[in-house]
Amino acid sequence: MVKPNSKKTSNKRFTPEQYARLKAEAAAPYRGLRKFVYFSFGASGFIGALIFLTQLAAGRDVETALPNFALQVGVVALMIFLFRWDRDSRKS
């Protein structure tokens, strides 16, 4: 006959703040990481758009700078859309 562990297991409960944070993380895992990625890619796209905008304003390599500028603006727009979508999904 195997004797159960004689040590009493502590029945610790979480504080309400800890429980709310764990519940939010379980509902939407990696939200902080996603926000960081949205911000990082958006900032990168914004910097790239500024660089290609200055090339367009200077008139240098317009045929290559214009599609690259459009791509960078698209990246920024996508990151803003994803950030807002993530924020709105949290409210519902």
C-alpha cells in the first residue's frame, strides 16, 4: 500500500489582479508580442517611406522609388489596420 504524500499542498489562490491578468493572457495569448511586432514593422515602414519620399522629391530613380514608396505606405497601413483590429477584438 502506497502512502499518499504526507506534505500538505498549499492551497494558494491568486490575487484578483493576477487572476485577471492570467485570464486575459489565456483569452488572447501573445498580445504584447503582437503589439511589439505591429509597432516595429510600422516604424520600419514609416522610415522607409520617408526615405523613398525624399528620393521622389529629389527626382532620383522615380521608376524604382515610386513602387517602393507605395510598398512602404502599404506596410504602415497594414500594421495600423492589424493593431486596430487586435485592439477592437479585445473589446468584444
